[in-house]
Amino acid sequence: MPKQNQGYLVLDHSYSPGLPDAQARRAGVDAGEGFFEADTFTCGHCSAVVVKHPLRVRERETCWKCDRWLCDLCATVRKLHEPGVCRNMDALVDRLQSLDPSDTVNAARLLADHQHFMTLRGTYG
Ligand SMILES: [Zn+2]
Ligand SMILES: [Zn+2]
């Protein structure tokens, strides 16, 4: 079982009309009205918080390098564009923090590389 930043989402519309269904689906949840609860996890590569759909049967991808679960978009980028590449967000922050503050060239390079990844990721979502 991968290490995770796990969480829990509760939407309780017991005392309100709730959300229109289309708006709830755009937010990644199934229930705009009533009560909805689900586990969540934070993607190891983009830090998106993912609501784990209670009815999902499809396997979730993990990164064997950083031992984190990945959101579907990051898993797709890794599969189609960057096989075996780990884009762990914590590692990126560590690398940035380890740079000499005057080393703007390498900081810009790391951030541009991350931006490239996020742009690729954005083409699937
Ligand atoms: Zn992700
Ligand atoms: Zn990784």
C-alpha cells in the first residue's frame, strides 16, 4: 500500500437545497443533494486532491519511485509521455530549496520543466 496523504470528504446538504447535479459532477462528486462521503488522496505528482469514487473498480496507478498514488491525469502523462519518470512534488520542492538562492538559472530550469509537465497533464483534463 503506497504512502499517502489521505483525507476524507463530507458534503452534507441535509439543511440546504444542495448543488445542481451538473455542478456536482464537474467538482468530481456524484451527489449534489443530500449526504455524500468519500475517501480522498493527494496525488504524489501534482498535489491534486482526488475524491475516491466509492463505485470505482478500475485500479489506481502508483509511482514505484516515490510510492505515491497518482491521479488519472498524471498516470496518463507518465504512461504516454514519460515512462518511469517520477514527478514527485515534495522532491521538486526539496530540490528548489536546496539551490543556492542566487542560482536563478537552475530554479527557472526546474520550474520550466515542471510547467511543461503540468501543461502536458492539462491536455488530458
Ligand atoms: Zn496528479
Ligand atoms: Zn513519483
